[in-house]
Amino acid sequence: MLSRQLAQSSCFFIKKSSFVSTPAKGKWENGAVRYISKNALQDVYRSAKEICFSKKPPRDVNPKGVFACNELDLSEISVYGFDYDYTLACYKPSLDQLLYDLGRDVLVKRYMYPKAIKDLEYRPDFTIRGLHYDIEKGLFMKLDSFLQIQFGTVYRGLTPIPDDEVITLYKNKVVPIAYAEAKEKFGAGSTKLYQLADLFSRPEMGLLCNITEYFEQNHIDYHPEILFRDVRAAIGSIHPVMHEEVVSNTETYLEENPEIRELFVRLHNAEKKLFLITNSPFKFVNVVPEHELKPTFH
């Protein structure tokens, strides 16, 4: 983002309190704002970048290690809790495909969507977890922690939206909190911007994108909010079927994770108490203990 600003601007005005180095070029104006040229700021950026890249961790640092800000003595922890999905149960990409196919079939059979959408293939690499969906405008986008729209990430279906059109739609690069937290017309407690942060969200996003693109390309009128709610409802309704399919074909959908047994043996030998929190049925969550932990645990 900084490099893009440098390319578009020739000078900057920076608050004195936010400028951390000693002024070299330019001058302070009114005691609060300092003028700095584009070239000077580029020099600062390059210098900071060189320092960052020169800092390399020691060779003995485990790149997969967990670095905590505060110390924690695990000997004082007597109870360990686990989630199930994507924690104890590690799923293969085939599960995303299953969710997509089941949700698509529900839209055709129950919601009477065009049968042609059954020919729309799932694109597993098109979406990522954490995207926001504008329910009213029917747009996917990536927002940062300050609600700034990341240009180049805004899509309607599979079609990217130019930056100038994004500015026209939102009047600014920053989405107002009032818009992000505004209540929807139908659904108290909801917002106009919905973040798909769940790991099961990717097939849902793929279905939304494909159907939106199909409607746009075939000039079919649709309401983005109704489409969003239909897809959400369809995906939400197929979990019982998905559970049965996974239980019946465990090897197809679950990754083998031999380290789970090692972890549980270690905790068991240390006399730790374990519990599981999940909203899934017992038959479904019993798959991992049955295949990964027997005969050690019952």
C-alpha cells in the first residue's frame, strides 16, 4: 500500500508526533506538520526495508513454533479442551467439494434455481477464508482491520471490480463503521457486511460467486441479498447429509493425523482431564476416536 502511495504522490504532510526520525529534508510547518518529499520518504522506506530483511532468526528457531507474549506454566493446567472441526478432525479438500455439490443440489431441487448451475464447477483456489460479502451490493472483498477496502480484491461473482467503480460505490476506500455494523432490513443483530471466517465458508463463497457470475453473464435479474440467504440456508441444511457421508467414507474426507494419538497419550500420562466442545452429533465426532485413538482410548 505504501509503494502505491509513493507512486501516486509527490509530497506528503506528516504529523510531527508520528515522525520517528530526525527531520532531514523539508521543514515543520505550524509546529505540527512537516513537509517531506517523495524521494525522502522513499529513502526512509528503503532503509526500513533493508533493516527488516537483514534481521534473520537464529538457525535453531523452529519455524513452526509458537511464540507467546506471556509465559505459561503448563504444569498448572489440569484440563484441556478441544474443538472438533479442523482441530481434532483434519479434512481433505474433498469435503469442500462435497459441501459445494450438496448445497448446489439443494438450490436446484428445493429453491428452484436454474438446472444449469449444476454444471458450474467448484473453484477451490478462487476464494480464501476471511473475505467480506456485501449483502446489499453482492460484492466480495478483503478488508483490513481498519475497514479499508483492499483494491484489487473486490469481485462481483468471478469478475473483478475496477478501483474507480469501488470508489463510486462506497464513496471512499474506508467502509464506514455505520455501514459495516448497520442492521439489515430482515434480521436483527446482523450487518450489511458479512465475514465468512469459518473454514466451511469456502464452498459457500464458491457457490455464491459461481451463481452470481451465471446470473450476470446470462442477464438474469436477481437480488444479491436473497441469493445470499438462499445459499446460506442451502449450505446450512445439508450438514446432516454431510455427516452421514463422512462417517460412511472416512478415508475419503479425513486426513490421517498420527500425532493426535501421541498428544492424547502424553496428556493422559500426565493425568490431564480432556473435554470436547462441538455442536455436531456424537456419531460424527466419534469418527476420529474410532480411527485415530483406538485401542488406546475408549
